Amino acid sequence: MFPNLINKLKPQTKTIQLARTFLKSFKTQTNFDTIIIGAGSIGVPTAMELQEAGLKVLVLDKRASPGQGDNKRALGGIRATHSNASKIISGLRSLKIFSQWKEKHGFDIEWKKGGYLFPVYREAEEKALKSILPFQKSFGMEIDFISADRVKELVPGISEEGLRGGTWSPNDGSASPMLSSLGFYKYATELGAQFHFKEEVIEFIRDSHGTLTGVKTTQGKYHAPIIIDAAGAASPKLMKQIGLELPVEPDSHEAGITAPVQRLFSPMVIDMRPTKGSKNCYFYQNYHGQIIFCYTPDPVIKGLDREETSTFLPHVAKRMIKVLPRLANLRVRRTWRGLYPMTPDGHPLLGWNKEVKGLFTATGMCGQGFLLGPGYATAIRSAITQNEIEKDDDVILSAADPHRTFKGTEIFK
């Protein structure tokens, strides 16, 4: 936009000539402190954090603007309600960033504090949820197991048959994935981070010792001592270029959204009961009054397919109506499908690669990149800048060590 505008003006003043010189140098800059591959749910907040720490950051993405990959396919829910320390800490950090964004930066990302509610209809889920409450509360979370009557107050019209109560965390909420990505991007660029869109990485540059020193793209070459892989589902293919096999295997999940209606309820509602075809079902009413919904397919659908299916909507509709019958007459506007880059234990890969020097891995978010991305970015900042790592950063990075032994998984995945 700006180069085109300046080129149309007659070069009658020194100001215009200086502007042209600046734009030319800005465009041709090739040396940076850090290059981030991927302008999504991890790449953008990480760029924001690193630029704020004083590093000169370049973000590369093959798409036309930030958050155009699986970030825009996220549901928008944000929670600290997890069953392990690293995700609880990251979730609490993310909640603080999302909830304070408009106040701090004057940009509305449609944050809504609605809480997360896990209604319970079976003894098995009740025992599982109650067993981890002391652990969750030890991090300062406001969370408890509430009565069936309180569940009915939070979600009027919820199915009462067999309802035993539920876990309620009122400080969780939601925000617009697209507006959040745009807000983080705007702040990162204000700080000085550079973003090059429609520019795909096609080759890695290494020195004689095999250390990464830069990348070659469809538009040129760029150099930096630190390369961060934040490419999400594209990471396994990208890393094969340098001989790495990542323990990341994408699977796909569908979601949908209705036309807006009057406010029916506030929380994200998660029905944990498994049924044929799905492990769970979850839905919430967003900032605009639309119901956004999804389920975890069973068996999982592995691969890179993002095409919608004919089976999703009938299945999820039955599940939602079973929980909240008053949703039966809502009009569905559209459905979509996105990818979860999964690791064997449901934790991301965050840390320095031991095989390729200069490479920092920040991928494998397991479908939680949007809600945990800002929190993870703060830990990435500590690791990259090599500042004194706080205890909480160490907890996050240890759990997400790319070279760890994979075992177990979280209850809430």
C-alpha cells in the first residue's frame, strides 16, 4: 500500500525521497536475530514476546496474512482447566493476556469471561474430576465441583436426567481467534517485528558444521542464528528437509457455528461422556450470541484433510440436543474442519533441537495452540533470551521437551 502510494507522487521533496530509501532498506533487510516460520497461534505471540525482549524478529508465512492456517479454525475457548501443571500455568498466563488485551492495547479481541462447565452424568466422570481439584486449586485456580442445581442455573434447560453436578471454573472464557491473531500481529509490528507473507520456506541454510544460519524462501534468503519452527501441522514435512522426524501426526476435527440468538447460557459446556463416533462434545455461546460447537471423533481421523464431512453435523446435533434440548431449532450457518498436530502424550514440542544447532522447536500444539499460545510464548521468550528461567517456565519447558520420553496423557484432552 505505502510503496504504491509514494511511487505515484512526484519526487518534489526530500521527505518523499527519504521515505523511498527507508522502504527499500526495510524490504531488503536480510539479517535478523530470530526467524520464525509460521504466523499462527504460536508464531505471532512468540514474535510479539521476542521483539518486546529486544530481538530483531522476522516471521515468514506462505499465506496472505496472520492466523490464516488452523488458528482461524479454532473454536475460541480459553481455559486453565487442565490436569497437568505445565498447561495449567500456560493457561493462566494466556487468560491474563487475553482478558487484559483490550484494556492494555485498546484493541477489542471479543474476550468474554463465560467460564468452563463440565456437567457430570456418570460416577466415573465425577470421580475423575473431583480427584484433580486439589491439584488444580494449588495453582490458585478458582474451580470447584458444584451441585446439579447450580449447573441448572448456569445452563437453563440442561438435561436433568442423571445430572450429578459438575466442575465449574468461572474465570475461563473465549475470544475471537481471528481478532486475537490480528491484535497480537499489530502489537508485534508496532514493536518492530517484520512479517513476510506469501513467502514459503523452501530450503534451510547451514554452515560447514551443520548449524542453521538462515532460510531460503520463494522470495529470497534471510539469515539468523535462531530459527523457530512454529509451522503447526506443516512442521513434519518442513523438518524432513533437514533430516528430522518429528513425533507429530496431524488429525482433523470439525466444528460449526449457528446464527446468533438471545443469550441462552454463558459457559463452555463439555459433555465428557463417550459415545459411538465421538469421545466428547462441547459448545458455547460466543460474544455475538452464536453457538459454536465441536466434538472429538472416535476413532481419530488422521491426516491433512480439511474438507468438511456429511456425518459431522447430524452426529454433533444429536449430542448437543441430548445435553441442552432447547438448541434443537437453531440455524447452522456453516461448518469447517481443522487440524490438530498431535504428539504421543498430548504435550507440545518446545525447546532446542539437540540434533540441529540453531533450531528451536515450537510445534505440536495438539489442538490447543490458540488457547495456550500466548502462555507458551512467554516460556519460549525465556528459553530464547536465556534470561534466568523462573520455576514456572522450567515446568512448562520440561513437560514440552522435544527429546522427552512420551508417556501418559491428560484427562481433559
